Amino acid sequence: MRITEIFLSIQGETSSVGLPTVFVRTSRCNLRCRYCDTTYAFSGGTEMSLNEVLAEVRRYGCRRVCLTGGEPLLQPREELQAFFDRLEAEGYELSVETSGSIDIRPWRLHRPRQRWILDMKTPSSGESHRMCFANLEQVADPDEVKFVVGNEEDYRWSRELIDRYRLQGRVHILFGPVWGELEPRRLAEWILRDRLEARLQLQIHKIIWDPAARGV
């Protein structure tokens, strides 16, 4: 696996927000979202064996692991499957954060401690046309679908997907504002106005530390 960084931090998003988590950030991404905050993961990284990655994860003594990127599903399928299997066998709780642009069916097998988080790219990202919408038919509790919203057009686009794929009551729905662009209060008002059963998230790691800091 080609790895950009492995570190222990506080989960800033998702339903595990606020909990200590080991982040395994892979290298390479097939998208170029306008507001991306991890452009340093587009290239480079270090080739690590499965045993090396697991040894680094174990070193932190935390049972929660988040596989993120870049885009983690660009890693070799056999290596990812082996990584998932080993974490499951050792009792880790794993969340897999993927952009939603790659079909998750080859990887999404039944593993009780695994949770998929689809980061569906909204129109203001510049990459919404590259989403694999069939993924929205694959996810189910405890999986999560995340929408990063830069304006009301993004919000309406997200609402349409929620309704079309009947996501409410089937998965956890997450909404977050594009950092520094949309006031959280406005997004909160839209969610309350529409009576959405959705979690508003504010990337608390960017509140705790410098928003540009790495490894946190």
C-alpha cells in the first residue's frame, strides 16, 4: 500500500466525531475537488507492506481505525482486502472514507466492524458528475453518506439524492459546510427547515488545531 501518513488524532467528522482514532491516509486520488484540504496526498507517499502498516496502527493502542486518502480504493484490491481482513480478525473498528466515485461493491463484504462513508461530491466541488450513484443503493446502516455543501444549490442537489435513493432511515446522513465558505448557521437552518434527520458536522479537528495542520 502506498501511504501518505499514519497518525493518531481526534475524529473530526462522522458519527465517531470526538473519539480518538488512528488515521491511515493512502496516496493518490482520481478527483481534484475545488475545496480539497488534502492535496498533499495526490502524489508521493511511501510504499509499505501490510505488516508495516498494521505495526504502525498497533503502536497507538487505539481500536478505531479510519482508512482515508486521497482515494483509498485506488490501492491494489488484494492489499485492501487483506488489510480489511486483518483488522477484522484483530477486533478493530474500521471506517472507510471514499469519495463515492468508485464502485464499492467489490470491497463491501459483510464485516460487522466495518463502516463505509461515502463523501458524495456536490456541484461546487467540480466533480459531482463523476460520482458512482449506484453506491447509494449499496449502503445500509451503519454506513454513512456525507455531503459537503458550499451553497444552497449544493444543498438542493443533496436533498434530491436523499429523496431519490430513500436514504433517510437507511443510512446516517452527514452535512458539512465547505470550510471558510458557507456559514454553519445557514446550513443548520436549511436542515431544520426541511426537517431532515441528518447530522451537522463542523470538522472539529480544524477548530482544535490549525486548519492547515497535517497529522491531526
